[in-house]
Amino acid sequence: MKQWKKLSVALLGVSLIGVLTACGTGSERSSEDNLELTVWTFTDELSTMINEYYLPAHESLDYEIKIVEIPSDQFETKLDPVLGTRNAPDVIALESAFVKKYVESGLMADLGEYGLEEAASDTYLYVKDVGTSREGTLHALAWQAAPGGFYYRASLAESLLGITDADQMQEQIADYEKFYEVAKEVKENSGGTVQMISSVQDLAKPFFGMRESGWVEDEKLIIDNKLHELMDISRRFVEEDLTKDTEGQSEAWFAGMNGETDFGYSLPTWGLHYWLKQNATSADGSRTTEGDWRMIQGPSSWFWGGTWIGATDTSEMKEEAAALIQYLTTDPEFLEQWAKDTGDFVSNERVVEAIKSSYQEDFLGGQNHYDEFSEMVQSINAKILTEYDQTIETLFIDHCLTPYSKGETDKESAIQNFKDAVANAYPDLEID
């Protein structure tokens, strides 16, 4: 008799306790087997998806699911020692910052062997590119896509620039030279009280997405021309007081979302729901910017974040793992319901095209953000992602971009300091 599938959620802190591996394959197990499909994740979204969507749709499965939620800052350090062993989980969530590290590790299952390449025929290309290795093997898929845009205050655009239409705003900042000129106009017309952006991060994320080359190609560090442009424009923004020069995701950065002195922010799709909406009203409730935001592409195409899901190569429940991944990342009915329930911009183009006309976001003054995202996602280039991105991007920001933009060092020294830091982190890379 088949068991009812159960969901258990464990919070993993300092040590790994009681993590189980399955003890048989679908063809070998008997009705007496007590099998578990173990899922490791850093986001509670997977718990919600499995508990509230996957379980009701698959009530008669003959194995249990155990979800282990690990704080994001501990996830890699917990996963790395067990990956490639029989103690590894069956399914793992992978954040965009480190997904390529695991996709290129040789330790992930080939999802194509379980029909996911065909199932993902309507998945946005960039999402598949991220989850595909250099050899062309599909190892991970995501349920969401995360194109980035520029969110700006409509009231400030009207009072400082005379702009009342999002299309007009997009035309005014269609490239970064125009963006810079508008930033100067915002400062001048506000008497210096309003800055175009809060942080250099609002420039950095889009510029990273504009690169033609990844951080590493053929085992050689590449400093793309767009990074030089980023350094130059960041220095101008800081020197000319066109940014508040806060640290991204800092208290001051978030506080500007409910103030009157920050014109706009560069944010991905999920930034609308998890950052902008959450911080649009001040802590004491005395002021709010709800309904006063608008969203446009801005000067460039880019993306930020997202969660990919893959199966480990040592799993003895690959078929079950693949079935879960296929449902969560490609099933049209699930993705449509998830989009409607959460507002998440999903990765299935056919689903997006079917539902995009029905969206109206009051927070954005009635704007159809879903329709805008569907256009923005088309031009994302994810082929520049590498397994080195998380570390090298941090080194670039800490040793090069930040000190140079603040005028603490000259450009040549900043770049050399960055190269030295990369050489220390990755001694085997070729660095000019």
C-alpha cells in the first residue's frame, strides 16, 4: 500500500543533523521502503511550493519529502563538503550568484536524461542558459525570471523634469549618457535635495549585465570595457553628488524608498515585492510612497537573482527529483497559479503571454508591470555568467569600484588592486 507523501521541514543551523539519503531507486524499492527525497534550500518559497501546490497535486506518491532550510549565508559551506557523496541531498536550490559554480561542478544530474529539456521548451532562453554547463548539459531550471528595471518616483519626475509618462521617462534615460544628464537636471532643479540614485550599486548591477564577456574566459580574467565605463560614471556620480552614495541593502538605502530625496532605484522583478513595497511606508506610518512609483527598462538590459533547482548526481532518486523540478519550473498550470497568487514573474514564456494583459499594479499607479517585464526579459544575456561570479564581483566592488568611485585611489591602482585580489583568490587563473 502506498504511503501518503509527507512534508517535513528542518531548519539547519550550525551543524548537519539527521539528513537522510534515499535507500533505493524507483525500480528497486518495495512497498515497505521508507524513502525520503531530501531538498536543501535557502528560501522558504520551496517549502510553500511543495506543501501547498506539489503535495495536493501528487497525493499518492510512495515516498516522503524532507525539506532542509539553511540560512543563505551558510548554504554553500554546508553543501560543499557533502556534494558528490552519498550524504548529499537529492535536490538543491541554487541562487543566481552561485548557480554556475554547481552547474559547472560535474556533480549535478543531467536533467535532459529525464525529459526536462523538452518540458522546458517554453522556458525563457536566459533561464536555461544559466542552468546549462559549458558542455551543453542542462543541470538546473528556475520557476522565475528576474529582469531588472529602473523604478522611479512619478511625482518627482513631474515636478523636477516635467515628465508625466513612463514612455517619455524611458526615452529620457535610454542610455547612460542620457541617464547622467537627467541626474544632473534632477539635482539642479531640486536645489540639491534629490539624488538620481541612492547607491553606486544602482549602476553596478545593470552594468554587469551589459558586459559582452564574463569575468573569466579560457581560465583568464577578463575586465570588460563596460567595467571601465562603470568605474568612470560611478566616479562622476559620487564626485558630483548625483547619488547619496549609500551601501546597497543598507538601512539608509532602504529608508530612501519612503523619503522625498531619492529619485529612483535599479531593481529586479522581485525587488518590487520584497524591497520596494516593504519599505515604501516609514516605520512610524507617517509617510508613504505607495502608488507613486513607476517602472521602466532604463538604460540597459540586465537581471539580478532568481532561484534555480537541480538534482545531485549521487542521488538514488533522480527520477523523483526530476519530477519535482519539472513540476515547479515548467508545469503551466502551476506556474500560472503561482504567478497569480504571488505576483512572481515566472519563467514560462507561454504562461506569461497568456496572463500578462490581466495585470494592473496599484503600487505602480496602475501600470502593467508584467507586460513590461515580458519585453525586458527578451534581451537578457546570461551567457556571461561563470562559476567565479560571486567571488570576483565582490572583489571588484570592494577593491576597485568602491575605492575608485569615492576618490580614494586612481583608476590604474584600483584595477591592479582588483587583479591582485583575484590572483590571491584564484592562483591558477591567468591575469594580465
